[in-house]
Amino acid sequence: MIKVSNFTKVYKLSKKQMTEQKVTSKIKKAADKVSFNAKEGEIFGLLGPNGAGKTTILRSIATLLKPTEGTIEVMGHDVVKEPKEVRRRIGFLTNEIKLDKHFTPKYTFKFFGKLYGVSDKIIDERREKLFNYFDIKSFEDKKISELSTGMTQKLAIAVSLVHDPEIIIFDEPTNGLDIITARAVTNYLEELKSQGKLIIVSTHIMTVAEKLCDSVAIIIDGKKVAEGTISEIINEYKGKDLEHAFFNIYEKHVKEV
Amino acid sequence: MLLVIVKKELKRVFTDKRLVFSSFVLPALSIFLLYSLMGNMIGNMSNEIDEHIALVTIVNSPESFKDYIELYIDQIDRLKKEQGADFNDFQLEARYIDMTENEITNIKNSETGDLVKLGKTDVVIIFDQSFDKSVEGYETIQHPNVNTFYNPGEEYSSSAISRIEYQLLTGYQNFLLEKRFDGLSTLSAFTVNIENQNNIIAKEGQAAGLGMSFMMPMLLNIMLFAGAMGIGIDVIAGEKERGTMATLLLTPVDRKTIAFGKVLSLGIVAVISATCTFGAIIASLPNASEMLAGGTEVSIDSFGFAIGDYLMLLTVIIMQVGIFVGLICLISVIAKSVKEAGTYISPIYMVVMISAFGTIFTTQDVQMYKFMIPIMGNVFAIKEILTFDLSLVEFGVTVGMSAVIIGVLLKLITMAFNNERTMFNT
């Protein structure tokens, strides 16, 4: 469903960014020849510490960024050549992508539904279903600015699913969510998986990954250093659990560098 | 899709009380209040000067002048009764005093302050002693002299002095000459405009148009830009800052459509904002005509515009709005934050102001190349439409040039929308 081949992303840094990040080089390799495949009906995890390049990879899959080298195909569509076809098929969610607080949940849902070319009738049906599932129904006519963080987060998830995408990309899905909302979200991801959809999540919390993901790719310093199912990774890197295995990988990688 | 985006943008603006107040209500209200207040004050001031009865101190007045003043005041009183509210002739109250040669020399050599010692007075007229005698003996004696003193810092005084010199003393001279030559007809070779009361040649509305054409293009341009500026920054730079732009860019809608939707809705907002302000100016016209058109009665009817003129005006305004909105959008896309956009936009606002002010004082014919100058060309065109001077070729050049600029701006905005560096600050 998603095929990432030799994906490399290089950022040019401005002088200000160079001082901020305390580097002397004008270019920064956020992703370096990353390749992996993710198949339908699974939850695929991109794991790694902050700044490893996970978000860059996810944004490039979502066509927000263009690869410097390598290719990314989403259901057979190249992200550079057919970005619209790709966008039609994915739902993308991160904390940095926000909804205008001035509007109501109901209006926001409808607006994005229309932009995805969904008919009014289907928008209404999906809204009923998703708003009920995430308990948004009772505040659907309030301004988003009046909602709590958790409520806004739930709405953002609902909105990202308005076009019933085949692939759902979720950057740090449970970050900043309260325990109950986080549970609702992970449960819904399981349900989407059972519908045969592909879910890609990124996280640096290994317990979340272990519970949620079928297979994972571990990214450190922009490079993919391991890939496989959870049990394959634990076995290969001799960990008690995923977190233990991750630290073994991390140590090995740091030594190599 | 375009319509969906434009609708959302307009909904965003018009359901936000803060934006509506700051972009539509406040500018219109302040223009109305300011113009009405200033117009009334300027109007009152000139009325007050017209109605003021000048206090004139006359030193060593000859008998003939006293007679003349008496006649003058009688005539003024009669006119005042006849004309009622329309009456605006010079009125005076004369005070006669006598002084010796020495006192007069002292006054002539002194600072104005000493004149004040004469008491509260607007103008002092000092006649040479034995004035009447000198006038009568004109064949053998040198002409006598009249000295006048006034205070240029005082409105009443400086207004009275010109009336006294050009009206009163000239009248007095004629009065004396009439006595001397027994009638004035032998002394004049011709008269000017004596039966031609209406000596103004202008196309209907042109006079009022000229008055308005001084201020209007400038005001209109500044209003259009200012109206679009605040909201424009919010619509694009604000969306980037709040992270709501990325959500929009994730949808399968063309970036070009998103960009165009933003520009279009901002254009609509700018026109509505300018219309509000324009409405406020029209509403303040009855009070502000003194200030805007130098006393010419101005109302929207006084322009005498035909449909063609309105269409030209509208087209040029829309083109100007296009350029403004294009510039504002482009800057907002490039800027990383609302604050940064505000900083970048200030110099452009300055350019708009300078372009607008620069056209106020041009009186000669506008050369063709000037219509090609971005922004300024449109201001010239608006000015020329208001005075009925814009030819179709000039109109075509202005609109054509603007269309090219708008095209380039749209292209640049779309490029910026496609550029991940500007969109995601990477």
C-alpha cells in the first residue's frame, strides 16, 4: 500500500536555524535512504527518538514535503507526480495541523468534506457516525475555541476521516490526550485496521507501539536501523520487551557512529 | 471548490465580530466623525469670519471718508435685509480718533504691540493730516497717503484688511473721483463681467469633480489598502501561524485554487470595506464639502456621471484592489508569522500612500507612461475619471498593465503555495 524507496530529505538551513540547532553545516539530512513497505490491514509504527526524522517521513508521504531523493508510492500513486491522488487516499493527523477555532465542529466537518469532494448526504452520515463515536455530538454547534484540548483532538481525528481514507497517518497519536481519549483513539485505530485500512503511526513511546503496532521501522538520525514485526525485533535484538530491544538498537547505532 | 473556499473565508470574516468591527465599522465611523467634525469646524470658521463685524480704528479721518463710511454702512444694512441668509458682504464698525503728527510717527515706528494700545481693533487706518485739502488741491500738491495696519496672525484682521484695501478704500477713491469729475464714466474704458454672472466654463459636474478629484483617489486607495491589510494578514499568515493552513493543503484541492480563493475573498472583503468607508464619506459630504471641495456644494449627484464613467471607475478600482490584495497575499504567504507579515507590509503601505499623495498635486495633463506605473497609474486613472479626462486608450493601458501585474502576483502566490519552505517554514 505504501512503498518508500531510498527516501532522502535534505533541508537547507538558514543562518538563524544553524544557530538555533547549533550546527555549522548549511544542510541537514532529516532522512537518509529510508526504505520500507507498509501493507493494508496493519498498523505500522515509525519509532525513534525526537528529531530522528519520523515527522519528515510522514509529511512526505502526505505530500506536504517533496523527497530530495528516492520515491514514495501510495497505492501505486507517486507523491510527487500525483499528489492529489495521494491526498485523496490518506487521512493525516498531527498536533501541528489544527482546525480554525472560530468555526463549529459541524461546519468544520462539512467544509473539509466538501474539499475532499464528498457529497452532502455522505458527509451527514459520516458525521453522525464519527461524532457519536467520539462523543462530539453534544458540542457540535459550539465554537472550537470553547472546546477542551481533548475534545478538539477528537474532532481533529473525526475531520481527518471525513473522506473515509484507505490510509491513516497519525503523528504521535496519543500525545497530549487524556487517558480516556487516548483509549478511544487507539480503539478506533484497531477498528479501522479491522476494516482493512493501513494505519501508520509515529511514536517515541515504546509501550504504545508495542500495544498498537503489528510491524515497525526504527529510525535513528534519519536512517532506518531496523524493521520487522514486534516479535521479530524483540527476538533479533534480544530485548525483554520492545523498549529494551530499542535501547539495544540505539546503543549499537550510536557505537557505530 | 473555489466557491467552497471563498464562502468559508467570507464566513470566517463576517462572523468574527472583532474583524467586522475593526475592518468595516471602525474605519467608516471614524472617517464619518472626523470629516463631519473637521468639515463643520472649517465651515464654522469661514462663516464666523464672514459674519464678523470688523472693528476698524480710523485715525484723523477726513470728513469725506466719514461720509463715505456712513453711506457704506447704510447700503450694507439694506443689503443685509434684502439678502437674508445669503448675505456675506464686509461689515464694519468704525471708531474715529485724532492724533498728532508725533503720535502717528511713534505708532508707525513701533511694534504692533503699541497698536494694541489703541484698544481692541482688527485694522487701523491712518490718514495723512489735511487729507481732504490735499485731495482737493490735487493739481498742485502731492497725493496724500493712507496707511493701514493689521495683524497677519489674526484671521479676523487679515480677512478685514483685504476687504478694506480692495473694497472699501477703492470704493472711497471712486467716491472721491466721482465728486472730482462729476461722474465716473469718463474714467473707465471697459468693465469686466458686469452682466456675466455665470463665468464658469465646465462640463456638467466637472467643477465638483475637480474638487473631489484632489482628495478622492488618495482616500480611496488608502482605504482599499488599509481595509485589505489587516484581514489579509490574518487570512494567510495567521492561518500559517495557527497551523490551519496545513490542514487545507492536505486536501486534494489544487494549491492554485486555494491561493485564488484566498485572493478572491480578500478582494471582496477589501471592496466591501472600501464601500463602507466610501459610504461614510458620502454621508459626511453635507458637512465636509468645505474641506473636500473648497466650499463647492458636493453631493453624489453633482458628479453627473454616466454609466460608462461608473463602469470605468469600477473597473479601475477592481484592478487596484487586485494588485493590493495580490501584494498582501504574497507577503503573507512568504512571512513566517503575522508579526513578520506586518513588518513586511509597512513599506508597501508607504508606497501606496506616496503613490496616492503624489497624484494630488499634478495639474498638467498626465502623460501616457504614467498610467503604466503600477499602483500609481490606477490612482491617476481614478483622478482622470473624476474630472472626465480619461481617454479610452489611457483606460485600456491602465487596465492592461494592472492585469499583467495581477497575473504575475497570482503566479508568484501559487509558486509560494507550492513551496514547502515557505509553507512549512522548513
